[in-house]
Amino acid sequence: MITSVSSGTAGSAAAEAQMKQSTGMNKDDFLKLFVTQLQNQDPLNPTDGTEFIGQLAQLTQVEQAYNTNTNLQSLLNQGSNNATLATVNLIGKEVQATGSQVDLKSGSTATINFNLDKAADQVTVSVLDSSGNVVKAITAGAKSAGTGSAGWDGTDNSGNQMSPGAYSFSVSAKNASGNAVTATGLVKGRVDGVDMSGAIPVLSIGSLKLSLTDVTSVATGS
């Protein structure tokens, strides 16, 4: 009960502050002006009571509108906070997201994932460093429509081992007629952390960072 009263008081105070900022007056200011008007009216020609009632009705309507807006915003904020905290449950889960990033781990072959709009006879994957330079061109051969992948051994085009970390990639695909096939990069992996400092939570998969809004599927981690 105490929490409910406190919340209501806080909401009312917020509505009063918003009303003051928007109109230059809050309920207390209006009532003071209203009383002053009563005290200084001409006793021989008093203001019509209907007009006073109309003024009070307008005040009530404005105050209710601000209270409603404040309560709605509070509910929206609460829902957003709950959704953000719920992303913590993604830690340890396997996710798939749209994106063109690949995480290279020391001593491991990195899997580069993509989706093809149609079947392709030629698929080439280009791995890029942080400066956008192509460090490795991978010929992945023919691939069926849908989800596909290509392995990267972590070396550059000269056979030198690249440093572990995050790299980007692009996919070029063509059909038997030499026409381009639409390819979309995918990121797959297990979530090992969540950054909730921004407006949209960011998931960590090794050295990769993914926006929650880019996630397309979630599965239980093995």
C-alpha cells in the first residue's frame, strides 16, 4: 500500500511539473489566480457562477490529461525496462542475426554464414579487416538456396595467419547464367554477454557485438 501511494504521489508530481512546463501554470497557480479573481471581483457586478464552474472544469480536464499522459509514459517505461532485463536470459543461448561479421578465434576455423535468395553456381566470400581491405577471398563453390556457410582457416591470401578478433565479410553469388543472386550475411553463435547501457541492448558473441533488433532466431545452447 505504501508503495502504491508513493508511486501515485510521484506520478502526480510529474504531471504537475509537466503541466507547469507546458502552460506556465500548474494546479496550485491556477487556484491562486482563481481565488484572487474571486477576491477582486466587483461586488456590484459579480462574475457569473457558471463561468467559474467552466473554468474549474477546464482545469480538471487539463490536469486529468497530464495525469493520463504521465501514467501512460510510466507504463511504457516499465515495459521497456522489463524487455531490456529479459535479454539477460539470452546469455548462453544460440542466436542467429542478420549481419556481416565473423569472429576468428586462435587456432580455430571460423564459419562464415549467409543466406541465398536463390541457388547459386558460384559463391565467393571476401573477408575484410577493420579498414575494409580484403584479406582473404574464399571460393565456396555452388550453394543451394537458403542458409549456407563457408569456412575460413584464419589466413590471408598470402597464407599468413591473421590475428584473432572480429572481421567483416561480403558474399558475392551468381547463378549458372552469370546473374547475381542476392546474399545476406548472417551471424550465428552463443551469447556470452549483454550490454544494456544504451537504448537497445547489445549482445556479445565472442568479439562480436550484435544489436538485439538484428536477432532473427534463438535456440537453447548445447
